Amino acid sequence: MRAKKEIEKEYTVPFTFEIYGDEINDIVLSAIRKIKTDHRIKKTNNYFFVSVRNGLEDIANESLRKDNLSNNSVYYNWLNEEDKK
């Protein structure tokens, strides 16, 4: 939850479990699986936090990239032309 709050504050992207639930679940399960299988990890809490934070940061970057692409569309919307007059 701490990682989620940090990323939401930094990127202003709200992470709702209804929208990003599957991705968040995959990130958490991947981190837990790595902790259980890799015995070189000494500080499991730190590793878990950093893994979740990095995963959420990737999702936020992807979301912002998609928003920028949709805002910079090469198509002109002629239907909104009358609204501007």
C-alpha cells in the first residue's frame, strides 16, 4: 500500500483494483515467488517493496504514454468544429 500511495502521488495516476487488479496481482505474486526461490535475497521486505513500486511505476508510465498518444491524435474531429464557434 505504501508503494501504491507513492506512485499515485508521484505520477497522479489513481490505481483502482477494479482497473489494475490483475496487473497488481501479477506483480505481487511475482515478487513473492522470487523471494521464496532466490535465497540470495536477505531483506525480503525491502525487495518486496521495491518490486511492487517498480511494477506500479511501469503501469503508471504505460498509462501516461497511452494518454499522451490519445491526446496527440493525428485525426481532426470535424464534429466538434461547430462547438468552437
